[in-house]
Amino acid sequence: MRRSQPSLTLEVAPTPEAGRAADTVRYGVTASRKVGGAVQRNRAKRRLREAARKVLPLSALPGNDYVLVARQETLKRPFDALLADLARALEAAHARQRQQASGDGG
């Protein structure tokens, strides 16, 4: 499932059984050429990795894999706003997962 915010797109999928560990949360970071040249893409990925380091331990659910996709706004957004965007995306994705698990959303 995918959730977009101004500075990032978050993709969440259940961890495959083969990759599952007890309380491990896996995540990845990516940036396409739409973000900019190599320097801008690397900077965007560093910002997303740092945001993930701060937010995922508090909000991520074990049993899920997370992919953070950089957007052009990733480079311009103040870091506090970037953290808030990631937290909102996680909250929305987890709410959607709970809704699907209860059989309300399809």
C-alpha cells in the first residue's frame, strides 16, 4: 500500500516469511532521476535515512517492510516537516492495514 505526503512517498508491504525476524523492521530508501542529479538524489536519500532512523523505531510495526521514495520536495522541506510527513504517512498506512484486517476496506 502506498501513502504520499508532500516530501515523500511511503510504500508498505508485509515482510515475506523468508525475511521475517522476531522484532525486526526492514526499510529501504530510493530516489529517481526526477529528484535531480546524483548529488541531489544522494542528499535526498540521506535525509530520508535520517528521518527513518528517528521515526521508524517509534512508529513502525514489525512484520512490515517500508520503502521511502524521495520526491523533489524532500530536498526543500524543513527537516521537522519531513519527520512529520513520515509520521503521518506511517499512521495512515497502519490505519489502512487495520481497516483491511477488520474486513472493512477492500
